[in-house]
Amino acid sequence: MFSNAQTGQLYKAQQLYFESGVTYPYAFRKTQLKQLKKGIKKYESRILEALHKDLRKHPMEAYSSEVGFLYDEIDFILANLKQWMQPEVVTSPFVTYPSSSRIYRVPLGLTLIIAPWNYPFMLTLSPLLGAIAGGNCSILKPSELAPHTANIIAELIKDTFDPAYIAVVEGEGSEAIPALMQFRFDHVFFTGSIPVGKKIMEMAVPHLTPVTLELGGKSPCVVDEKVNITVAAKRIIWAKFWNAGQTCVAPDYILVHQKVKNELVTALKASIVELFGENPATSEDYARMINTKRFDTVATYLKEGHVLHGGQTDREHLYIAPTLLDDVEWSDPVMQDEIFGPILPILTFSDLPQAIQAIRQHPYPLALYIFTKSSKTEKMLIEQVRFGGGCVNNALVHLTNPELPFGGAGYSGMGKYHGRYSFDTFTHQKGMLKTGTWLDVPVKYPPFKNKLKLIKQLMK
């Protein structure tokens, strides 16, 4: 944990480093991205070990969602960064003749990245890729709730970068974040819960600091009667119980057409057994809850409705079985807050307008997953439900495409990132109009007598 004096010294050092202009050139940014990838590869085995200690993630799960994910995004940014940095030529109004116009994307300055515990490595470094690509300095605050991963991040960053350029501040979030945000950053990027997101925004207000908030919400999974049940069930189970349900875009509940509910439940049960065995507690492929506090919160939901499958718990080992929950009411606690654990309520609908109205009880989910063979159903849900992003006949995987923006809407967040969108988030679009001096059109200058008619002709 940094003292206030040390935090101030770090902030001042980054100010001076940024003002030196060293972060601006393309060559510098490219080198730093390559250095970061090299550093991740150097620490890769220890990163996977830390993720197993913190969340009992299988190396396959940890690599694909936290490490390999970053390798792909770094490569994508490196392949496109030079083009993104080029000034964009746009047209100029005739009344400004002889002029040309360009949009320059310039660094913001000092950025603060505050990360959560559920994907503690990826969600710390993925925003950093945008900050580096944008030519900024950064301070990272990894989650103390995933301490092994936080320690590795701190060691990796210290080993790879000058702290005046990129540094890590560890410690309790409730103490470290307010201490950091007493200073004015040029952008704050936060991933986490809605209540904490509100506090981050409040702390940013006195400095008028812009924020990106990647939050959460109850992301629905709609399954209509025109669907491949077997494929839908397997993809839903995979997505829901990845990282034991501790994913901000995990399907939070299923809303299934009443005609195919029984068939879907049967397929869901079969998929759980296929992926995790008859006793998931013995599966090496199934993660654990982050801590007892989170375990206790999620375990209380098992008292609601009727357990169709799973329901077993082991507090000592932070284990909650993959669980299907039936007979829940929209007013039940499990349907009020984001579950963020391995419990999947199943509700039904009789027609699509009813389903849409039900989803609107929890506006602005971070994700929406639509399982259907009907283009009409797909179109209605995409157009009439407000949500961040999602998939048709799949779940979670929209995150893997750096061509797509990722971010929430309303209560599920503001701002977007990944790929080009990260670069845009961490740069300022500076519009510039350049006028030649070989001609100076007199119509704009006083006296204005007899000029109104001409201006009306030019600006009609």
C-alpha cells in the first residue's frame, strides 16, 4: 500500500514523464506493447498458477480467458495501431474555402485503471493495452480480493516498465482508490459492481474526470420454441458455469418458451454432467467462489424456488455446484441482483412481447443471449431490448472479437473498449481546420452591407 506521500510522488513522476512527450511516437507505443507481451510470456506459468490459487481456474480456462485473450488483442492492436494514429481527413464546408480538415487522435495523459477480482489478470491489462496504444501513462489498481494475481501483476509491471510510465498500486480498494482519486486523472477506467461504480463516478466529479464504467446486470438468455435444444443447452451451460458463474456477462437467468421448457431442462442437466461429471466437486475443470463472503451471498439463493439439479455446497472449499433453479418469482431476491455465481434460474414466457416486457423489469443488462432459428425473433429482441452487447445462438464469445465494441448501457455501464474502441477511449479526438493564405475571402469581414444575400446562397 502506498502512503499518500508516495502516491503523490508517483503521480508527479507520471506527469513529468507524460509531459516530456516520450509516449507520443508510434515507435514508442509499438515497443511498449511488444514489451508487455514479452513480459506476460515470461510470467505466464506463474500467472496461471496465481489464477488457480485465487479462483481454482483450470489452466485451460485461465489461459484462454485471461492470457491468450491478451495475446490476441495485443497482436490486433499492433497490426492496426499505425493506421489508427494517422490523422483522419474529413471534408470542409465551402464557406471555409480554401481549407482542409483533419481529426487528430492524441493521448489523454494520466490514466487510472481499477480492476475487479473475477478475471483479475485480463481485466487489469486489457484496458492497459488501450492506454498504451493511446500514448498515455497509467496507474493500475488490481483487486486485493485476488491477491496472488495482484502480486504477479505488480511484479510483472515493475519488471517491464518504468514506474513513471506504468505502475501498480496495491492495497485495500476502500483506502487506495480514494487516495488515488484525490488527484486529477485524465481518464478513469473502472470494471466492477454498480454500487462501486457509482462511488467511482462521485469521486471523479470534483475533477471533472471522464470515466469508463464496465459494470454488470442481470443478463438474460432467451430461448424460443424454434431452436436447436441440444446445442443451446450445451452453450448456455458452458457460458453460465465458466469461472463458476463469476463473469459479468454470464447468462444470469434463462427465459424459455413454455413449449420447450421441459425439453431444455433435460438437455441442460445432461450438459452439466457431460461437462463436469456426476459430481462437479471432483472436477478439475470447475472453478470456486472467490471468498466466503461471496459464497455466503450466492448460497442464500439456493433457499429460493426449487432446485432441479445441483444445489450442493461446501463452504470450507468455496464450492457451490452448478445449479438449475425452478419455480422462482420475479420478486424473489435471486431475481433482483446480479447472481454472479453458479445458480441459473429458469423462467418461462408464452409469447415474445411478454418476454421483452419481463426483461425490461431489469433495464440495460450488460449482455443478451438469443437462442432461436427465427430472424424475426432475433430482430425484435435486438431492437426492443436495451443492452450492451451479446450473441445469437451463443454466449460470452462476443468478447473474443476485437472488432466489436464491449461495454454497457445505462445501469450496466458507460463507454466501450476492445481493439479500436480501446484506442478511441484512451485518446482525444482533436478537430483541426487549416486554411490557406493564398486567398482571403472578404465576405466574412465587416462591413456586412449587401453580403447577406450571398451568405444565404452559400449556406442554404
